[in-house]
Amino acid sequence: MGIHLTDLIIEATIRDGIEYLKANPEVVDDIFAPLTRTYNQRKYGQAEIDKIKTLLQAKNIAVVHSFHEAAAKAPCYSIQLGAEAEAKDRAHLGDFEADVQEDIEDEDSLIRVPLFTPSAYDPVTGKVSVPDLVDLTPLHPAYIFVDADENEFEVKPGISNVPGNKFFFIDKFQTPNVSDDCFIKTFLSYTQHEEKGDSSSVNILVGVHTKEPLLTKYLYIILKYIMKSRKNDLIRRGLVNSTFQGSDFTRDLAYQGDQVFTRFFTISGQVDDTWASVDVPLIDNVEIEATPVECPDEDES
């Protein structure tokens, strides 16, 4: 449950991917294998791949959350939200997803009649008599009577809170231990709230920034590899149905001083956000206030 921070999903995936390539430099050989083909061999070749490996080991490839940090942190990746919109085709009434029940861990909050020692229990009638000092006002049928041995018995209809004659009933022919402290609790042992949710289509713009045009392209390819090879990570972290689109120099970042070369990578996908609404009031008793009416005459019936 929660609202996904898509930017952080992308950041974590990029960082994991870079660390993996550092630990497994042979993967870089596979990614950039086209550099060793005949048409690239003379100018680039294995020597260029080795430079990329050295760069990954020696340089800290930063991941920042603002394009304006890129000049100071280059080489780096920048992450920024491109667009986000609720998926209208998956919208549902009130964003309702499900009713969620959670166990109440604080058992003291379940107690309605605190510790008391009953006066007697009559197995023939099931009547449990209690002293006058015990207030049975909160007691209602279906509550749970817990005896001195922590055995539980359901409270039956028939409750008296009249001084001098206070009692309630449980099942007949039971063997509750009423010689010591007992208490009565509600039968509700959980809270309930509505879980709500929606789906959003999101575009994340990832910038690749370096001070060398060719290096920018290399880091772009590495980013492309990471996003393609780690789709399962994206799914587990909450970004599903991901696709990508690349572009070159689509935004003027207006850097001052050193020139920074940039290539952009747009990741599109879907996130499903969920959140808890207010608690649903649960009812453990109902009080009926009836208004008597006159009985009709036999002739009118």
C-alpha cells in the first residue's frame, strides 16, 4: 500500500544496474560488442570498450533529480517527471478497492467491563450474578465473558444492571471459574478501513549528461541496457508495462561555462497507487427505542 515514488524507482534501478556492471565488467563487452565489428574496429574496437570499463570503475556516475544539477555532477543521469495522468479506462467509483481488516493488538481496548469477581454462577439457568459495584451498562448480548482461567463464554440475552440484582447469562451447564478476576470484552477483535486506489500512466524523463558527446552516447546505451534488462525489478517496485523512447538534444538547458552534452531517455509505464481511507465504524451492539401503539379492537382487526 502507498503512493509510488516513480522517480525513486528509476533511481534505484539505475544505481543497481551500474553496480552490477562494475562487478561484472564482462557484461560491458557484450553490450558494446558492435564496437569490435569490422566497420568499427579501426577507430573504436576493444580499446574503446576498455575505456568504458575504466570509466565505470573510476568515475562516480551520479543520479540527480534536477536538470540544473547536471553541469556540476557530469557525468550523470538526471531524473524528472515528464507527465502523469490517471488512467481513465481503469477508473472506478470512489476509487474503492477493498475492505481491509486488521487485528487489534491492544487487547485492553477490547474490554467493556473491567476486572470483577462474580458472586455466583448457576449452571441450571446459566445466570452469572455480579456485585453491585460492577457497572453492566456497557454490556450487550454476544459480548465475551472471560473467566479467571481465561476461558471465553458468549453473553446471552437477559442482562440486569439493577442494584441488588445485577446479572447476565451465558450458556447453561458450563464450568466457568468465577472465583477470581474476570472481565467482559467485545467480540470485535479487528478494525476495518477502506482501501482505495487508482492507476496512473507516467512518463519519466531521464537525461544523460556528460562533457563529451561520444561518452554521452555510451552512457545512454548503458541506461538503455539497464532499463531493458531490469524490467522485473521495475515491476516488483511498482512500475509495470514499461516502454521507452529516446531523443537527442530536445531541451535547451542553458548551461553556463562548460558545455554539457545531453541525450534524453523517456520511460513510460503504469503505477497502481493505493491508500487507506477513514476507518469504517463497526457495530457490536444495537439499541432499539420502540414506541408502543394501541392494540386495535377485535372488530377493527
